[in-house]
Amino acid sequence: MNISLVPLEHAHTVWNDVRHYLEPAVERCNGRWTMEHLCAAVAMGSTQLWIAFDDDQKIWGCLTTEITQYPAKRVLSMHFLGGEDFDSWYNLLLEQITRYGLDMGCDGIEGVARFGFWKYLQADGFEKSAAFYEKGMKNG
């Protein structure tokens, strides 16, 4: 299995091959993003697109990341993840994005994930520092 950061100039060539992996994650973000917004962010380079693929060039999954600059810390934020046979490429993905984050001057990696994903994150030294709660509000 191979992991690659998709170069900005090639993002449009793989988008249709990864879109179906990202849609379920985008649908769970309660309207914060749409697929059109995510596609535009990848095309502009503000969001990075990572793919997992085999030697036959079959894409097994993907991840989007963004470098987030807080006032006192810079982190690599994992946003949307999806794919098949995750166990076969997760460790390699984490290695690659960690190396990228370090190269970009990041102090850490962060992300919000569904509860089931904790089994991967916990095994790799992530700390569960908070739960994310939300409530919609309407005028009137």
C-alpha cells in the first residue's frame, strides 16, 4: 500500500475517484462543509488531499488535512477520512502525515472523529482531551 499527498495540480484528476469516500464524513459534519466547499478548498490548496493506493493504482481511501495556526501552536488538523480496508493503510497514513506535519513546522496533529475511530487514535498515542457537543439554533 502507498500513501501520497496529492499535488495541487493533480487534485482535480483524482477527485472523482475519492469523492465517494469523503461524502459520508462530510454528511456527518452537520452542514459545516459541503462536498463543493471541500473540493474548492483542495483545489485552492488550503486543504491537502492524501490518498492510499495499491501497486495497481487502485485508490483504497483518502484523508483531507489542513494546517491550523493557533496563537501559540501550529497543528495538522485531520478533517475528513474515508475508505476501504482501513487497517491495511492507517499506520502508513499516520507515518506520512506525521512526517509532513513536522516538515511544515507543526507541533501536533488534531482531529474530530466518530467514536469508533478512537481505537486507532488511542493505540497511536492520541489523547482524548474533550468531547465535541453541538446544538442547532434557529431565529424566531
